[in-house]
Amino acid sequence: MMPTREEWAVVLFTLRVAALGTAVILPLGVTAAALLTRSRGAARSLLETALSLPLVLPPTAVGLLLLDAFARRSALGSWLAALGIQVAFDWKGVVIATAVMSFPLLVRSALVAFEEVDPRLVGLARTLGCGPGEAFFRVTLPLAWRGVLAGTVLAFARALGEFGATVMLAGNIPGRTQTLALAIFHDTQTGRDDRARVLAGITALLAFAALWTAEALGRRRQRRRAA
Amino acid sequence: MISLDVELPLARFPLRVAARLSAGVTAVMGPSGAGKTSLLDAIAGLRQVARGRIAIEEDALVDTAAGLSLAPARRRVGYVPQEAGLFPHLSARDNVLFGARGRAAEAAHAIEALEIGHLLDRYPSSLSGGEKQRVALARALAIRPRLLLLDEPLAALDVGLRERIVPYLLRIRDEWSTPMLYVTHNVGEALALAGEVLLLEEGKVEAQGPPLSLLSTPGLSREARGGIENLLAGRVAAHDAQGGVTRVRLAGGLALSVPLSVDLALEAPITVAIRAEDVLVSTEPVRGLSARNVYEGVVRGIERGAADAALRCLVHPELPEWVARLTPAAVAELGVVPGSAVWLAVKSHSVQVVSTGTGRPGAARV
């Protein structure tokens, strides 16, 4: 059974919000990982734990916290509303929910990649005239980019399948906030199991492609290190 | 003049080094873990100094009393680590130019002097160990450093390759006149390159002085002097092609045979090394032995260790005492005590030529 136009629209919407969410967290996640790489001790482990919370909390709990943060009666929500921006029950809410849920995956992958870079090389860059920032962009990042990219793809894959936080913050509004994950749930609830299966198949294909890419990047990284 | 007054905690002991080093090459020697690399790191700014002052001429890089610690980028100290430390994602050219920042002439000079022009488009993974070291040297020189730090730059290379890199180091020493701190375990390198040796042991300066006299001082640890106890200076006296030996005239007129090396110029000054375990000891005059070098001497002292004993013997008043390493059983069997007459025998193949010339072997071949 071929997907209909309506179903393609859901697929496109999902890809778009996942890509947007990933784009939002990429600079933030790389910065967070770079700062964590340079820090040690209790502060670091506290931060690392806090950043990883979305991995283990029930997504609905994260969604609820986000909903409270962005609700019209909250400080942030009313400030955004004054600017004419509505996050809750809007596509922007989907972006934020998926971004928050996939953020830890990106940070953790980037952190591992940065820590694999020989600190002696960074030190040498500094003796050759680089400040810490320049050494990061000229040595650390070029040597770690595969790992960062693998983490980005992983975060994107996670964003594709996000359900709990999204449904709490953005609701399940067909044509407005409904992603693939939400549509599958909606279809099974409304007796359209066949359509749900088609969407599930598409989701599986997308996720497979993304994970395959991330794995391939990881494998090449290992080969390079072995060389 | 480099002034070092450095104090920083290491894992097993604190590093406390106070020394003034003349311009030129200083070989930093000492057992593994003595704090040599930590000292270089502190000078380069890669490790924080707990207390002290580091200065090149009058310019302080670190002065904890004044709250001064220049960022590594502002020290202009070139660093070449043991494994070259090239950036693997950059070509040799981009490695050399990494810190050059518009000093293209400096980079070009370094590329020419180290003869790496033909390697510039290659990546570090395709360079041999010696080529990597030359690129790393050029990279350090391209920042026009006020001081060069070399951390066992030849340790990872095999012996033949080492000999081919040493002339480049000599060229840098003579053409750039940049002061160098050169960490090495190799007596030959120290003798060939350095005007001075700084010996570290457990984070402290054990000794400082001219290489030959310092490295042949009795009482310095074996490891500190590169595992070679007997260092003797002499001149090339004759080549005996038929006999397969080159004869060296030691101080006091003693003759010593070394494996034939016809490329040594006659009358050239030469330093040879003999390991203490390669010296055979007899209490009677030696006859019918294949060893080419036999000397009569007197035992001056015996130092007993757990597994071996070191015999210090006077062979000639103008030569440093020879050290022979024996097992405690052999010492007991021979019955030697201080004052005993002994005959020392050394095969010519146990004699290693560690350097030709004293200080300026400008004639070294590439």
C-alpha cells in the first residue's frame, strides 16, 4: 500500500522538525561538550548527570516540565506571547520537545569524540601561537568531527521517533503538530491500523538509514585511529 | 641565558629545578620519570608552575612572585615531542605553517634546512619516523622560537636513522643559534650536540656541567648516563684494514682497537663508550684471548648491588676509572679486593664510537 499525500505530509513534517531541532542543539551541544572536556571534578560529573537526565526520565515528565515552562501563564511563556510567539500546541513546541530529548545523545557522543583527541596535540597548538578557542577550532574539532557528526545523526534519529515530550508540549493536532510517532498512535486509536503500519514502516526505514550512517561514521573513526 | 627556578608537584615527588643554562644546547638527562618532560612542559606553559621563575635572557615567561604566567601562545617556545606530535589532519606543509602566521621566510628557511620540500604535500600517516621529526622541527622553527625544547626527538627512531637526523640538529644549532633544551638518554647525542648536560634525578638537579667530564664522573647513576659507564676520549691513530680495526690513542698513550671505520679522519678527536658488563676481569696476565684490548690495572673500589657488583679500576692516571660489572659470585671467586692487580679485557666490537669531534662535529655527514 502506497502512502497517500496526507501521509507524505506527515513524513515531511517529521523530517523538518527533527532537522530543525537538531540544528538548534548542534552549536549548543558542541559548546557544552567542549566545556565539559576541559573541566574536571565534582562540577563536571554534576553537569554531565544533569545533561543526561532526559535519557532516563519518562518523556512525558520532561514534556510536562516543558509545558509548565512555556505555558502562557509562566514568565517565559508570557514573554514569548508578548512577542507573538506561541510554543505550546504549535510546531515550535514539537521542535523544542524533540531538541530537548535528543540533546544528551549529541553531547555524550561529542564528549567522547573530544576526549579521544590527544591533549598533547592541543598543547602543541598552543605553543604554536593558538589561544584555547583557536586550538579547539584548528585541532580538536577537525580531529573529532566524525564523532560529532555521528552524535548529530543519532540525535536526529532520536528526534524522528520522539513521542512523549512532544505530545505533552505540542499535543497531537493533525496537520499542525502531528509527527510520525504521534500519527501512528492516533491511527491505532481511531481504527486505522493499516495506515499506522505504513507509517511505522516508513519510520523504521528512516531510523535505519540514520543509525546506519552513524555506525558507518563510527567505524571509519576506529579505522583511522588504528592506522 | 635561560634561568630556571621551577617548583611543581609531580605524582611521586616534587620537581625542584634551579639552574642557569648558557645559550647553546643543554642536554637534559636522567632516568625515566626523573621529571624531564614535566620540566619542558612547565617551560612551554603546558603545565602550571606552583612557584618559581622562568626567564629567557631578561624576559620572564613565568614569575609567580609577580603573578606572571604567559600563555603558551605568547612564549615563543618551540616544542618537539618524542613522537613528533604532528597534526594528523594536516599536510606536512600545513603543519609547518601552523604557527608561522605570515613568517613565510622563516618557514621557507626551516623547510630548506631540514630538506623536507619534497614531503610538503604528504600527510603525517605516510611519513617515516625520521621525516616526521624533521617536519616537527621545521614547524617549531617556523615560529622563530626564542628557545627550542626537544623531548627525545630521536628515541623512536632506529639507530641508523638517528645518525641521519643528528646532522640536521647540528645545522639548527649552528644556523639558528636558538638555545635548546634537549632531553635524551643517549650519551652519543649529548656528546655530539650539547655544550652542557643537566642531569635530573627524582625531580632535582643531580649535576650540571660539560658533557664528557660530567658523564664520566664516577658515582652518577648508570641510568642517568645512558647505561654506559666507561667514556674515554682519544684520537684516531691508524686504520688497519687487514686486521679489521681502527686504532685509537687514549690519554696516557694507551692504544684501543675499535671496529674498522675508515671514514674517521686520522688524528680526529673521538669519544668511545664501553659498557661495564662488556669488560672482562682477570687476576692474572691474559694470554691466548681473542679480545684485542687488554690493560693492566688496580682495583680502587667495589660497589656491591643486589644482583651485581661494580669494580672500579685505575688503568692509567690520566684516564677516568674504568668500571667493570661482575656477578657477586665472580667477585668472590676472583678474590679481588681494593688494591688487587687485575687485567681488563674488552673486545673491539664492544667499543662503541659515540661521537667524533668535541662539540663541533661540523663534518658530520647526512
